[in-house]
Amino acid sequence: MKKTSGDSGVTIPGNAIASSIEMMSALGPIGERVLKEQGIDEIDPDKRYSHTIRTAMFEEVANRFGNNALTAFGFENYSHYPEFVSFIEQFRRTNQNGLKTISNYEQNIQLVGEMMTDLGKMLHAVVSRYFRSNAITGYVKIYKTSPALYKIETRTVLNLDHWPFIKGAWLPILMGCVSDVFAVDFDFDETQSKPLDGGWVIYVFQVRFTPHEELQNGTELVAKLRFEANESLLRNVLLDAERQKQKLQTLSVQLGKYLPPQIHQALFLGDYDTNITTRRKKLTIFFSDIKNFTSTSEGMQPEDLTKYLNEYFSEMTEIALSHGATIDKYIGDAMMVFFGDPKTKGEREDARSCVAMALAMRERLLSLQKKWLDEGFADPFQIRMGMNTGYCNVGNFGSDQRLTYTIIGGEVNVAQRLESAAEAGGILMSYETYAHSQDMISAEEVNSISMKGIKREIKVYSVRASKLQDKLKNNKDHDPESKNLSDDFEQKMLARLATLEEELRSFKREILNKT
């Protein structure tokens, strides 16, 4: 919001501010928001307030919806001043026999002169009463330049570029009086208008009266002008709504990079509770890290390390999301995800999804290692992985100021311990995870481990490969005649899988871009 001029004791009536808030209510709580910023709970119409309140409201409207919106508000505002309405009624009643024909220009232009004299007195009375400080009051002066041209000068309290509001408020008065026979041009004179100290501003307008060729219905012309002003405001409101939508979409995409997609989607749909709450739930937890990361990274330039690490995490994250994982966090070179919250397919399917993800990650890393070697990365990353299924506390942890959606519990520590015990390229899992996925994988039981805080002995299984990969290998070893066919089938299948993975990644990117 543009900074408004200093206040210097200039005040305006509460009813003027209240009417402005009422006019703006259709555009949202602009008035209420400005009052809150000023430390005001409610406007008393019978009291006077700093002019900066109304100026701030107008500035927000102009910034969001354009200065033309102020013209529409001027039209609405004019009807809130009984002096404006009664002036038109009295003029038309007094001159009901005049301004009824376009043939007598001299008489009509004389009536215009009389009207401008009376209008100057009425506007001055209103402006000087409404806008004042201890030493200065507002004023209106009207100068006759020629029979059909007048200069209106007013001192009031607004920003200089808020002049469309004055035009919208005063033009209907002129048109309501004489637009049956005259077209009224009401132009802002930028060269003579200027801001003053203390929040005051001098506005100068040039008003020209041009006779119509045919008698018009002045009431209809005013109604048409008012309709056009409101139509322009509506267009600007729709444009602003589209801008706000684009901002929200951009914000959504940006926040989505810091939140698990499931939580991100639920937040924007209003389906997620942000209170500090947790629940106990059976999950499958996964950890991975880069074996010997410290020694590997020490021999690399920081730019190369950043490049390969970002590529690694991007590829692994895409695989994790495609399998339905909830990404908890990245810890240096480590990655922690889990299955089973906020969405679950059931304990068994969650565990199997985790295992399928781990196998896919290992396969993808093999192709990345070959790519990196070709690019000159002599000792490409090797990862190790650990998985466990068990009960954890999951939910929002933290404070009223900041929350973290995560999981805690001994079973989380088991998964991390399994990961740290795995060899480079290895996948270790607990029996609880193995039991749900043993038909998917070829695995062997290795030495059990014990952990502080875990009462049971943890049975550990090392995953060699998926059952499908073992079957392909066995076919080649035991049936030499089908070796060529098996090799061809495997290559085609792997190529097809790679194509499907790439199509899935492209589809995910397209969906994320749209949301």
C-alpha cells in the first residue's frame, strides 16, 4: 500500500468513513482490515477520525482494482449525501419550464451559470464541514472561464491520484441537473492539481457543457454512466480475482515443495487439522542414506556435489511419491519416508508399497551410476536402505507458532538402525516388513540385532532382488537354449519399465504444474 500523507490533525466525520466501509463491503473486509491496523474496533458516526483511515481504504481499492473503481464508489457515495440529491431535485423543480428544449441555447447556458453558482456554494458548505483541521478547512471554488467552460477547484484530504472518486461523486450532480440538453465533460486538470502538506490536496477539474443535437433523458444518461462505472469495476474485480488465484496457485506450488503432497493437498482443501494432535498407528518406515558420503563429497567440487545430490534426491523423491510415500524429511544425505498416513491402503499394502519403492530406487540408482560415470563422476553415490513396520506416534508436533508433521517412536529408530547396518547397495528389513512382502522378494535372514528401548530381538532380512528378477536370472542359468530369448525379453521389459517410469514422472510434473 502506498504511504499516505501525514495526518497533521485533519479529521473527517465518522459517518463519511462508515459510508465508505459500506460501499467497499462487496469487495471484502477492506474497511475492517484498515480499522484493525489503526487500532479501531468500530466507527462512531457522530465522532471525527483521522483522514488517513479513509485515504488508506481508497489506496487499497485503487491498488487492487484500479482508480476506475474509485469512480464507481464516487457514484455510490453521491447518493449518501442528502445535500447532493436535494440539490438536483430543487434545481429541476425550480427550472421545470427551462432546460426542456435545445432551441434556446442562451437561456439554457444562463441556467447552467446559475446552477454552477449555487453548486459551488453547496459543495463548499459540505467540504468545509466535512474536512478540517485546527487551522485549515476544505473548500470548493468555481470559476467561470467562458459561458460553457468552468474550473472547479477544491481543497480536500485524499491522495492526488484519487481524483476519480471526486469525479464520480460530483459528475452525477451536474448531469442530473442539465444533461437533458447538455453533454457534460468533467476532466481532471493534472497540471494545476497538487498535493499539500498535512494530507491536503488541491484538485482542479475543467467542466465543459456541450449542447445535445436532440433532447435527451438526463435520468437515463446518469443511469447509463453509473452502469458503465460499475461494469468497469466488475471487470477489475474479476481481474483481481484471477490475479489472486494465480498468486494462490504459485504459493501452493511453492509450499508443496516443503510439505508432503498428501498434507499439502489436504490443507488447501480445508481437510487437515492444524492443531497439536497425534495418534498411534501402524506404519512402514523407510530410511536411506549415501554410503561413505563424507569421504565421497570431500573429493568433489561444491558445484558438482550440489548437482549430483539434487539429481539423486529428485529421482528418489519422484519414485517415493509415485509409490504413495509420505516424505518426512531430508537429513543431509539421508531420506526418511513412511507409508500408512495420512492415507493408507492397509498395513499389508503399505508395507508392500514401501518394498516396491525400495527396489525401484535401487534399480534407478544403477542407471544413475552409469550416467554419472559417463559424466566424469568417478566414485558415484551408493545407497543403503532400511525398512521396518510397527506402531508409531504420527501427527503434528511443535508449538502454536510452528508445527512439524512427522512420526516418532522406537520403531522409527529400528528402521534407521537397519539402514545404517546395510551394505552399500543393500536393503535390510525387519521381519514385520518381510512377512507382508515375502512373495515379492528373494531375501535371506541375517544376524538379528538388539536395540535399547526395543524389548524384542529384531529379526533382519537382506533383500537380494525381486522374485521376478530372480526368475529371469534362473531361466538364463538353467536353460542355455533360452538365454538369448530371455535376455531379449528382459531388455524389452526393462526398457518398457523405464518408459513407463518416465511417462509417470512426466504426468506427475504436469499435475503439479496445474495445481
